[in-house]
Amino acid sequence: MAMSLKTALRMISAAQNKSEEIGVPMCVAVVDGGGNLIAQHCMDGAMLISQTLSLNKAYTSVATTMATGELAKYSQPGQPFYGVHTCNFGRITIFAGGLPVLDKGGIVGGIGVSGGSSEQDLAVADAGRNAFGN
Amino acid sequence: MAMSLKTALRMISAAQNKSEEIGVPMCVAVVDGGGNLIAQHCMDGAMLISQTLSLNKAYTSVATTMATGELAKYSQPGQPFYGVHTCNFGRITIFAGGLPVLDKGGIVGGIGVSGGSSEQDLAVADAGRNAFGN
Amino acid sequence: MAMSLKTALRMISAAQNKSEEIGVPMCVAVVDGGGNLIAQHCMDGAMLISQTLSLNKAYTSVATTMATGELAKYSQPGQPFYGVHTCNFGRITIFAGGLPVLDKGGIVGGIGVSGGSSEQDLAVADAGRNAFGN
Amino acid sequence: MAMSLKTALRMISAAQNKSEEIGVPMCVAVVDGGGNLIAQHCMDGAMLISQTLSLNKAYTSVATTMATGELAKYSQPGQPFYGVHTCNFGRITIFAGGLPVLDKGGIVGGIGVSGGSSEQDLAVADAGRNAFGN
């Protein structure tokens, strides 16, 4: 299943519901399998930087086929991907909250969330990703 | 009235309806009075460049408090704003399809549309802007 | 048919043959439907700038679903896309030599060629694109 | 012996063979002694970020006349090259998988590989470099 606007909005809606449950305003972005933006919503009161971060997390998860929080572990000083956060003209972000979307083994998109703690962003991204196949 | 996500989505929805009426898939972005993104939707089949252009048009209309199609007139060779399209790290776009949103004299946001001809983009942006006060 | 490395190399090979026939060393790049690079070859003696230009032409043709030489016409002073060449962090190029690759109506990639005159670049890109379906 | 397209493609072919033996799709780039791209292939299924990383690794190995994995050791916090990964507008990458190509003491090019683990990328780059003198 390719990523469509309809699917992206369903994912964003599920993410927003989780964000409201947590009580922290967030930005949520969904990109397709080529890393290109499909849709992005910034909830009232979300931090300005969360616009960039949510988009970058979604892009990063597609570009690396990895959860950004996992990538972060490999990107610390002394680790094999140390320095990756400066790649691709600032589009790589190594904070938790970006998740790749896989379908039948292939990568079809990614979701990125920013606004809260690492755990909160990841929980909201996970809620959004779970709505992909609904 | 400040720009909220709810208002931005109402504007985007009205714009998408107009876009579907015209029959050309488009990207639509709404920014607040600080030029920061509130929401952006790219319809299935929209050109990749329309993602950047719609966002830039919305930003540009706020940054200059002017319709981007009007700005274009002042930005031709020999005109006073010639070269403005290279300002702000590539965030300025001088094609029609970006409109500022004014409320009681002040600028509260902007809408940018890309995907069709200048006339089509402007018509869709206008439909979206008209939904601001609904 | 999605763009594969095998297909891209067949296209590049056909383009290089045409380039050798013309007698001008060129760079040839092929990107997929998301604008991401699949393969690029720079022939011995090609201009340095042709590396960037061939990649940007391929990207631009996908991003705009248009031949770059056509886009150029709409991007002159006074035309509706004037200024587009400064978009997307310098990835948009409006010289002839970039062609979109369409398959069953959808865009699946693009080819970009640089090194000679506009006519030569376009002829080489066309030879490469024709090899897509072989 | 200067780096030619023919030589670069022989190196890339050897690298791809090793990559297939390992069973991980990769991107491979070869640059000349001026750090400029000669050829780049991205195998089907390779990560998007590997396009940038393979090119950057090849460039970095020429720019520093050093294996990127070696450079990484000197680029950790507290080390003399700490911060080098932000140099040259994001073209420096300090992960293993980039190797300089030397000929009679002078640097004539570099090869960069990305897609697998540090050890896998290095093994593939080494296989590619070994094909230089064939």
C-alpha cells in the first residue's frame, strides 16, 4: 500500500489523539517512501522548532529505514554513525519520535513527531504509525 | 482572530475542494502571522516541487504582507524588488498562489498553493482564504 | 515499471553512446520517482559543473514533471515561474537536458544530462529516456 | 594512473559484487583526485541516506587523504579533528567506508560505500579499491 494523503491524515489524526491524551501540543509529519512530505499538522501551542524536527524525523526514518531513537544510539561519540546529524543539509535528526512505515518488507513512508519528551514523541509516533493499516 | 490548527484545516479543506473542482492535484500550506507552518497537505499526484512552493508562497505572503502574484510584478528585472526571490535562504517565492490573511488590519497568517497554473493556484488560494472567517 | 539500477544503467549507457556520437563528454544522472539518485556517470573530460547540473536536471524534471527546457520558457523574467531556479536549496536547474520518465501516466523517474549545448544535452537525454522501456 | 570513468566503473563493479556476496544493498561512489564525482551506483533497496553518505565518504577520503574510519578516531570529542564532520558544507562524513586511492604516492581518487555496518561498508570499499589497478 503506497502512502496517500488519506492514509497520512488518518495517521496524523491518531497521533494527535494520543498527543491530546498526553496533554502536550505537538507537530506531526508524514512523508512517503521517497522522503517527500505528504502532510503535516502543528497543534496550537507547539514549539516552533517542532515543525522542522517532526519533518526531519519523518525524513530521517525513511532515509535510514530506522527509528530515529535507535539511530541516536549509533550516533553518539565513539559510535559508528557519530556525526550523521549534520548530513543532508540539516535534514537528519537523531532524536526519538521518527518511525519508518514498512509494508510487505518495503519502506513506504515515515512519521515524525516533536513537541514533548523523547518518550512522549515516540508514543505519539507509534500511535500514528499503528493507524497506517487501518 | 489568531490562526489555529482548526482554522488552518478549514482553509485547507476549502482549498482542496476548489482544487478537486478544477481537477488538478495541489499542495496547500497555511502559516501563522510569524510565517511559521500550521498545516500542509499534498494531494495525491501533486508535483514534488509544490511542497516547497506552497510553503514558500504562504511564508512569502506573510513576510511581505502581499499576494505573491503582486510581489512578482515588483520583482522583475529593473523593478525595485528585483532579486527578492533569492532572499531568506530560498524561502521567498514570487509566483502567484500565495495570499496574506488579514484580520482587523493586522496580518495573522498566509496561505500558499501550488500545483496548477498561476490562475488556478490563485483561485485555490482565494477559496482557502475565504474560509478563514467562517 | 519502477526505476531500478539495471534500468538506470541501460538508460545511461544509451545516453553515453549518443554523447560519444556527438563527440562531447557529458555527465548523465538518473533519479527515481521520488527524485532520489539511482546512478550517475561522468565521462572523462566532462566539465565539473556538469556533475551538479545533470543531477539537478534529473531532479527538476521529476519535481516539476516537465522537461527542464520547457520549464525554462516559463521561468524567464515576466513569466509565471520566474525565480524557480533558486528553489529547493539550489536543486532546481532550468537548462535543457532534463526529462521526466513516465510510465502508465505516473512519473517513475527522470534523466538529466549536462556537458554540451542545450540541443546536445537534450538529444542525449532523449536517447537515454528512450532506453527506459527496452 | 589518473581516475577514469572506465576505472571507476570497474571499482564499482567489484564493490557491488562484494556487496551482493554480503547480501546488503549499498551505494558506491568514486571520485577523482580533486574530490569530484566520477560515478555512483545505488543498488535496489539501498537506504536513501546512503546516496549522500557514499559520496561524502569518497570525498572525505580524498579531502583528508585518509580512510574515513581512521578520521573518525581523530574526530571524537577531545580529539584534534573534533567537529570536522560539520566542515565543507556537510560534505565531510566520518563513518568507515571511505578509502583514498593512492598511485605512486599521490592521491588520485577515493571510493565511498554506504548501506551496511561499518565493517561491511569498509569491506566493500576495500574490494572496490583493490580493483583500481586491475
